[in-house]
Amino acid sequence: MKIVDEHAPEVGIAPACRAVEVSRATWYRRRKTSSESTIEDRRRPPRRLSDAERDRVVNVLCANEFVDRSPRAVYAMLLERGEYLCSVRTMYRILAEQRAVRERRPQRKHPEYTVPICCARRPNDLWSWDITKIAGPNRSWFSLYVILDVYSRFVVSWLLARRESAFLAMRLIEHAIQTHDVHPSGLTIHADRGAPMRAKCTAQLMADLQIERSHSRPRVSNDNPFSEAQFKTLKYCPQYPGSFASYEPAKSWSASFFDWYNNDHRHEGIGFFTPADVYTGRHLQLTCARQRVLDDAYAAHPERFVRGRPTPPAVPDEVWINQPTAVTQLFGPSPFGGSQGVWGAGGEAPQGIEAGATIAR
């Protein structure tokens, strides 16, 4: 800056600034700053209250007479007494700087729920289940319980009932485990926080069978994405009637839908295989067959494949609910709960389902 000051009268301000690679705006700003008052004086707004006046505002607002009143009420009362300290907004600003203002009414505090983190690397590693409503006659509703294998998207068991019941949910889980001969000690069952999911009998069943439990956070549908997506597939399919005249048509339609969903539906998330293919492991043979067809096509016309040898869509190695790389950095890990152990081989077979309900694969 000193060089510019020395040579500006001779060569001009702009050439002098270009010679020393200094912006003209910087030179003007520095020159103006040096001719004015100190930085502290310049930064102090002329309308700002003095320190004594600010202390006076704090003392008045925190006095026993006004400590339980809002600044607006204090402002009005002081005006009636012929006294003016400052504006209401300034009162709030001064109190905020002193950390002397907050919401005085008692506020409800919600507990902090940990993010559920679940992973499936093979069928029967992780099940997800939920309940949805299906419209019946005269504004009535049927409850559709569905247990889904997360890795394969295979519906391992479902139940249609006229009501929600923890007892029915318990029997449904027992039926699914027995039907598919699943070892409970290696199984995790994920659900939301509905009443049947958190019921004592359901929790006791999982504890007895030594099944790992996992629950979504309240009002977070993304914590149970696979069940939610399956329900959307059900209710948005072209054959869904919207409502049913009675229980039996609803039961019959549900049976046909889940048969189609497991055995005919090509799911994008599992390489366009059917859930039954992935659940039974048949997709491994089908993948080899698909690869052979692509290899023959590549050998016949390699110029048509600009990215090299093609490969068919694959089933992912891992399927996550809230994959840690995106979640735990913000919220930390979440324990599943439950305990490890072995399901007793001598357990009794599940009892029958109450009248008005059905279970099917």
C-alpha cells in the first residue's frame, strides 16, 4: 500500500495498483480506514445502548417484580409508570445475550430412539413384518399380517384377520418358523412399534425362541422399508379391487396375490428374479444360464457391446436396513436387543389360529 501511495501521483492509481498486484478497491478501503476512527468505534452502531443502559435493562427485567413476566408485559407496565428503557425487541436481544430467556412453560421431551441397523446376507437372516388394513363391507376393515424375508423378499407367512391381535401375531411367527424350519437363534425379526409388535406375549415368544428383535423409530416409515414397499405393491397392482364384499373374497384374493408375488413377480431389487428363486437358491443356476446366453451374444457380435462382456443383473450380497455408512456417522450404532441361543427341538407345535383368520405360505 505504501508503494501505491508513493507512485500514484506520478503514474496514476490504477497502474500503480496493477504493478504491485493490488486491487484498487482494497487500496481505497485501506485508505479510508486509516483516516477514520478506530475499528471498535466504527463497529459500534450509533443507536446501541450504552453498557450502563444495558445493565439497567437486565436488572429491571430480572427484578423480583418482573422476573415471571414476559418482556412485552414489562414494557407495557413501565410505559404506564412513565418509564421507557428500550424496545421489546431490544429487551429480548439483551436477555438472549445474557442467556436469561427461554420457554418457561413445561415442554414435553420425547426420548431419543436409536436408529435400527439390520443386515441380511442370506435367506432367513432377517425377517420384516407389518400389518396393513384392507377395506371390507360397510366401512369395516380387515387386518393383513405379512412376514417378509428381507434378503429374498419372499413372503414366508401371512394372515388375514378381522382384527389386530398380539395373539394372532405370535401364532403367525410360530407358524412361519415351523413351516420353513428356521433356526431362531440366527434370525432377526424387524417391525415397527405397533401394539402387536410391542406386546408382552410377542416379546416373550421371541425371548423364549431366542430371536433377535429390532424396532423402527416412531413415525419413521423408512425404518421398515421392505414391508412398506411390499404393501404398496399389493395395493397398487391392477387386480387390487380396493375393497371386498366379505371376508372370504378378501382371503381368496390375498392367497392368489401372494402366490403370484412369490412365484411370478420379477423384483428389481433382487436382479429380476422371483422371491421364490432367491429364497430357495435357484437364482444361482438361473444366473449361470443368463450369463451363458449373454456370452453367446457377445461372441457373435462383440462390436455391439461397447462396455465389454455383459453380465446379468445380480442379487446383492447384503441387504441393509439403514446401512451404517450413511447412518451411524450421525446417530451411532443401534443394538438389536434379545439374546443368543438355540431353539429347543422339543417345543410344541403352534396352536390353531382363531376363527376368522387364515395362515398361508
